[in-house]
Amino acid sequence: MEIHDDEALGEAYVWLHNAMGNDRPRRFSTKPSLFRLKTGVFAHDDTVDAESISAIGVNWLRLVRKMDEGRAAIDPALQIFLGCQWTWCPGIEVDGSKWFQTTELVIKRLPSQFAIVEHMGTLPGSYDLDTHDVVDVLIRLNNKYGLETVGAMRDVVRVRLADPAKVDCRELGTELESFCPDVIDQGYQTMANLVGALQNQNVVTLWWD
């Protein structure tokens, strides 16, 4: 199947082109490229995957906004999410620095938000958990708190609360720390910081070092 055979993905391609055209370094094309998603930190190679498209951006807050806009703009049968992230030095400057962090915004035909984690093969390598364990916990937290899965990498899951006003964010924070201790130890440093991020509907990164 090619992208032009999938009407919904073709329309998403047009939307992504228009949405992301001005948010990438000059090194990258002005059009989103077709890539195969891989489970490593560097997610891209030159092999076309006809069921996914992605574009690379450097402005994190704008990427999150575009992800939210995409949810309303694309076919609900497609998942839009934050993919792999890395530091890049292409010989040009962004905000005065030649080193900057890029993140991919991905649109892929997947059956649910939890399939993002399965597809990316997220594994908490230092802990006695596998990908299915991670998905099971995310499903339970979604059912209990409305915690949404909005991105994944090899050892990372990104989550966000749908409606913080309806949730005891400290209780959820405690559950997240139990599930992923590094969210405090190497992330938010204190429970108060994590709770604040949840209350503000920030994207929270769960990283198993």
C-alpha cells in the first residue's frame, strides 16, 4: 500500500505539511518525509513505511500544540504522537547554538494510543518490566485518571492528563513514581514539581534509565 492509496493518510500528509512547514531547521526538507519508525533513539532511515508519516521539529511547545490540532484535523483512525528525540548538530545555528534537540511528530495508522508503545517497543531496561507490562499500567492509569499516552521511544513514554480538575494529581504522581522512579530521581526532582506538571496538563516524560 502506498500513501496515495490511503485517503486518510494522504489528507494527514497535507495537514502535516501545512502545519510543520516552518518549524524545521533549514537542513530538512520543507515537506514531511515518509519514514519507517524504528525502536532505537534514531528513528529514521530511508525505507518508506506507507502507513506512517513524520516531520521533525525543534520547538517543543509548538510540537505539542500541533499534536493537539492534529487530533481534531486528521481521521480518528490515525494516531498522532511525539516520537523519537535526539540532539543534532547540522552546522547551522538555532537560537544561537549549533546543538539543539529535535523531536518527530508522527502520524500512523494504529488501533489505539496504547499501540504507540507497542509499536515503538518501549522497554524499561533497568527494571523487571516488558512492553506488555508498560501497556497494562498505562491502560489502568487511563481508566482510573484519564491519563493519555501521547508519545513513546525505546525507553520513554510521554503522558498527559486529559482533565486535571477531576483527578487527585498527588495520588497519580505517587503511582507514576512507583511505576517509573526515574520520573522523580532524574526528572522532576520533587513530587511537588511532578504534581504541578500534571495539574498544568504538561506532557510528562517517563524515562527508565
